[in-house]
Amino acid sequence: MTKTALVTGANKGIGYEIAKNLLQKGYTVLVGARNVERGEKAVSTLKAFGDVHLQIIDVSKIAELPRIAKEIITNYPDFSLLVNNAGIPGDMSKPAWEFTVAELQATHVTDFIGPYELSRSLLPILEKNEGQIFNVTIPIEPVSFFHPFAYMSAKAPLNILTKTWGIEFKAQHKPVEIFALMPGGVTTDLNNRLEGPGFKTPQVAGELAVSLITDHINRSGQVVNFDGKIANYT
């Protein structure tokens, strides 16, 4: 049976590699991108791996998301996987008290409110097709070597969404799996191609993500670290 997935922010980085690996697993993949030119370039290279289509989507434009979801539901009745990958970090070096409200709002809309609205809008078809929601996230406990304020404060509610929806899906017997992955340090444009001990390539991160998505182990409600450990905030 054919399965269709939407990967937001899939024209480069981790999202591109997730899309590539899903294509290799037999999925039809909608490459979510904000920019037509960059999206078309990604699709042209991904065609070598399977059935891929461009989906113009900007998760920060909240009002457009229900319409886009409706189009996906209409055009792809086998839709069964949403990968919330698109995100922005904000200024990762700015002191926590120097952010403007506008800067924080922009980060929160892209990293949480947009994925929330997109997930909510696609939930009916995901429930119908016993599908999955997969969130790409980060640790939310500040430590001395990693504490980007805007980024962490925007991803924290995405982790709460993952855990809360997982609890409520189980309580209401909704056949939808939702979980999140913290892939660890990955060298991407998001962090200005930062490299260092423990950092991995987008290719490695993409392979890890898709291995978890497709291994038939139910992780609903879990936020999973790259080493397989489950985040526990209690």
C-alpha cells in the first residue's frame, strides 16, 4: 500500500535527508518548502529516489495552513505521515534578556504554533489512515554549552505537544502515533555549518529519523534522544 508523507523544511538539511530516506522506503513524499526555486531544485534531485512532489508551505503563515491541509487531504487520500521539521533558531548567541518580543514571537510561531496548527488540521486523515506525527526537536534543559533562549523556549511547547497528544490519543483510542526526536548536534545551515565533537551530518540524522519512523515500534508520546534514551521531565 502506498503511503504519502509531508516533510516541512525539506529542501535542505535534515528535512531533505528525511525526505530522501522516506522515498527509499517507498513513500510518496511532499517536499515542504517556502521558496519555489529552492523547493523545485530539491525535488529535481530527489526524483532519483522515488515519487516526490513540491508542496509550497510556510509554517509561520498560520492562516494558510488549514487550506494547505485540506488540499493534501483531497489530493492524497493515503496521507499517513507528517514530519514537522521546519524551524528557526533565532539568534543563538544573544543573551536571553536581549530578545525583543517580536523576535520571540517569530520563533514561537515557526517552531510551535505552525506545527500545532498543521498537525491539528491534518489530524482527521492521520486518524483515518492510522498515521504518524514526527517532530524534530531539541533538548529544553539549558546547560552551559547549549542554551539558545529563543530556540529552546520555542521548542519546549513542541515537546509538551508531543507528550500531551500522546497521552490523549491513547485515552481516546485514536490510532495515531506521535513522537519527537532530538537528533543532537547536526551540521546544517541552521547553525552556520557548525562542526565539532559529537556532531553528525544531515545524512546520518535523516537515516536515524526514518529508521525510527519505520521500525514499527510505538513511541507515542515520547521525546527520544539520538542515542535512544527517552527524555524525562519528571
